[in-house]
Amino acid sequence: MSVRIRYFAALREATGRDEELLDLPSEATAATVRALLAERYPSLAKVLPRCAVALNRSYVSAGAALHDGDELAFIPPLGGG
Amino acid sequence: MSVRIRYFAALREATGRDEELLDLPSEATAATVRALLAERYPSLAKVLPRCAVALNRSYVSAGAALHDGDELAFIPPLGGG
Amino acid sequence: MAAILKITRDPLDAAAVRALVEAVSYPGAGGLVTFEGVVRDNARGKRVRYLEYDAYPEMAEQEMATIAAEVERRWGTDHLAMVHRIGRMEIGECSVVIVVACPHRAEAFEACRYAIDTLKATVPIFKKEVAEDGEEWVEG
Amino acid sequence: MAAILKITRDPLDAAAVRALVEAVSYPGAGGLVTFEGVVRDNARGKRVRYLEYDAYPEMAEQEMATIAAEVERRWGTDHLAMVHRIGRMEIGECSVVIVVACPHRAEAFEACRYAIDTLKATVPIFKKEVAEDGEEWVEG
């Protein structure tokens, strides 16, 4: 399945991207992707463990299941205000 | 002694004045003046009992003593805001 | 700054409110809270035509200074403006503006709320409601 | 009205803030509370040069809509504007504006306070502090 990953703030800077499409096995979860990104982008090591998970623009638990066409983002500590 | 009385809001309308000077016996208090005004201006009958007392621009108790040159005002219910 | 504390006959229009916000702002301010009291079209079940405010101006400004001193004591800021208009005001016009700036928002909210609540309770300002069926000096 | 909920790159200058206040005001409103978050010249003991805000805009506006729905449920008003700017902001510039209008002031204060507190806790907006000695994405 194909999942769109979006990057913001420290994650955008660390990956050098706004987003990318990942081709994942159908049993992949948000946790799978977190591990995969940690491996692919070592510079994410510091921030990734502190990120919440947003699936299709809503907060979900760290192990949320994914489906083809989903939009996934790791949300770093908030700084609004 | 001479005391300056200032009128605001309903009291200004009822007396038709912004202020007046009263010549009072030296033992007069704010309560004396309240009674005197109630007599002189019957149209104050409704509002005077609901007024606080301000002597020289500070709130004081209803029976406060007066001195020559004082400025006295009866403060109707507040409506600021 | 010295707190801006004033009874005025001038309209508290957009430009006047903005000028107060600018005056109160400073480089260390992280949060600015502005309260605007506005003339409503109804009160106590009546249709209001307009309001007429009166005040004991010298005493009002003195009572405002007492509020400003307490704001400084409790929330540590003198970046405060409190201006009440008197005279005739139409529906939608602003009768009072309070602006507070603080390093953090919690203090700004609390100080602004304290200032308007205390103004209503202690500052000698008076309100006449002119409704369809008559006029009356009212409390609150 | 429909609440105004927006992530923008445009400056939240005096005119922009004023336009939001005017948009939120209505004839039954007695109290208007405006919160402005402003870039401070210091944070965590550091001298701040400027801030850079980023956001997940689509999700941010959705989370803002959740806040607006809760404001309507708890305080009965949909006269609400909540706008957060992103991009580079200098000291003294406004990063966020929240305006709430209600018949009475207590509700306006509470709803405005709730909106900014909840925005900080739930809306995906991110802040980089650029100080004299380096830059860092920070929380809060």
C-alpha cells in the first residue's frame, strides 16, 4: 500500500522534504513507519521519539493501523501561540 | 463651614445642578446632608437612599464627619463597563 | 510606562483602541489582552435605543489608579490602559477599553478580567438606558 | 456567523487585528475579548532575534474547528476568530489573534482563554527560536 508522509518543522529540516510517498507492506502501522524513518534519516533520531502521530489529519495512537492512500505525519512538540 | 456638593447622573437631573455650596453647622455629617437634600429635593427621594458617599473623592461611611472646604458627593448605583 | 487611565468624551473607535494597544505593548510582552465593552441592542428584555454615560471624572480616575496599583502588585505589570467613555453612545459603540500586556498570557487575562470587574464595582460611572418605552439610570 | 479559523502567512498587523474584531462583533455583543500573542525579545533566558513558525495547515484548521465547536457548546457563541500566522516573525510582531464576542464579558473572557490554551495544546503549529547563539525548534 502507498502512504503519504508529511514533514513539518524539525522533521522537514532533517529530511529535506515536505512529503514523500512510502510503499509499505499491508500490515504496516504508524510504529512501523516511525522505525523505518529513524533508520532512513538518522538526523530524526532526536525528535522522532517525541512526536505524536496524526493519521489523515487527526491524532491517533502510536501503533495505529494504516491503509492505502492514508496521509501520515509525525507531530513534533507544539509551539503555537 | 462650607461644603461643596457635586451631583451626577440621576442626582444631577433631579437637582438640575452640577454642584452647589452648602453652608453647614460645624457638627454636620454626610448623613446630615443626605437628610437635608432629601428635604430640599423631593425628587431625590428614590435614589438618595441607594447612594454611597464620597468625601473628597474617596468612599467613606454614611455618617462621615465633614470639614470646611470638603467636597461631598452621593454616588448612585454604578453602571460602568 | 505609566498606566493610561482616563475618562473621555471622545469615541473609542478602531483607531483609538489600536492606539491604546500600541501604547501598552513593549518588547518583553508575550501576551496582550484587550477587553472592549460594547453597547448592546438589548438589556433586561428591553430594546435599547442608546446609552448615556455619566461619571465623577476626578474620582473615577483616582479609583482607576487604585486598580492599576493592585494590578501592578498582583501581576507585576504597569502596561495597562483603562479608558471609559462618557456621553451618548449608540448600539455597537465601545464604552470602555482595557488593555493589559504581560510577558505571559495567564497574567494578562487575569489582570484584564480583574480590572474590568473592579471598574464595574468601584469606579463612579453611571449609565442611563434609553429604550423604546422610556429612560432610566441603571445599575451594572 | 461562521467562526474565522485560519493559518496565514500574512502579517497580523493593526489593520488585520481590527478587521477580525469588526468581523466578530454583532449588535447583541456586550463584551469583546481579544488575545494577541506577540513575539518577545527573550525566552528561556536567551535573547531572541526572531521566530520562525511552521504548521500542518490542513490539520491545524481542523483542530481549530474542534475548538470552535467546543466554544459554541460551552459558551453559546460562534462569534469567534482564531488566526495564527506562520513564517518568520520579528520581535513585537503578532503570531496569533483570538477574538470572542458574547453578550456578557465573563463568557467572552473564558471562551478566549479556553481557545488560546487549547490551541497551544492541540493545534499542530511549531516554533523555531532564532537566538544570538543558535536556533532551535522549541515546545510551548
